[in-house]
Amino acid sequence: MATRLLLISDTHIPGRARRLPEAVLREADAADLVIHAGDWVVASVLDELERHAEVLGVFGNNDGADLRARLPEIARRTIEGVRFAVVHETGPAPRREMRMDAAFPDTDVLVFGHSHIPWDTATPRGLRLLNPGSPTDRRRQPAHTLMTATVDDGALTEVSLVEL
């Protein structure tokens, strides 16, 4: 049975938006699991997403003690046979693939955030690196973004970057 994922990060509420965009909530309603790679800023965002779907998330550098008490720095879950890890920050883009291969040897897909820059690459070992960007703070990007994906029968499929 396929599992539909919503990948988001860096929501920065209320600093960058007053609330989650309706498009994010619609995608959360359609998802079996929401993966959030940190920088929620307020715990009410976690509470709201949990009303729409199951949430797997981590805290980011802008998250306070309340979120750090509820969320780990690194989250791991095997979904349909695919080993996922979630972390907020992976460091600078140069040599990211090599560093993440070394840091996450037992992982098939690493979801990360922090930069607000969408990213979809594979490491030399085959680790898939996914950064969904931000649905509320595009920084220097042309659009606010999120990602959707499907995990089915041991494979990550249908990974899409969605512009809001």
C-alpha cells in the first residue's frame, strides 16, 4: 500500500507568515505523513499539522525550548521499506553529498531544510537528499515551495516540487 508524503520545512510562523498557506493544509489532508524539517518557530504549527495528518518532524535552529522538548534533532523512520532520516541543517552545499553519505550510512532518503533552497540530488552511495524549500519564506527563490512524494513497495516515487 502506497504512502503519500508531504515534505515541508522552514515555516517560520509568525515571522514570515501569520499561518500555514491553504495549499499546505490541502496537501497535509491528502498526505498519510507530513515530514517537517524544522524551523517551525511556534508549536501551534505542529499542533495544526497534527490535526491534518501524522507528523514526523525535527527542531531547527529557530525553534525554542517548547518545540525542542517535543521534537528530536534527527528523526528516523522506515516507510514501506525505505529508510528515512530528517534533520534541519546539513551545512554548506559544496560537498554536501559526501558529508551526508558519511553522516547517514543507514539511510535511503534524507529530508533537510535550513537554506530555504529546494534540493533534490543523490549521493555517490545513492542516498536521496531532499529539501522542500519553504512554503512561507522564499528568500531569494522565485517561489514558495513544498514537496510531495510517494513511497510504494520499497521505492520513493513521484517526488514533485510544488510551487505555491
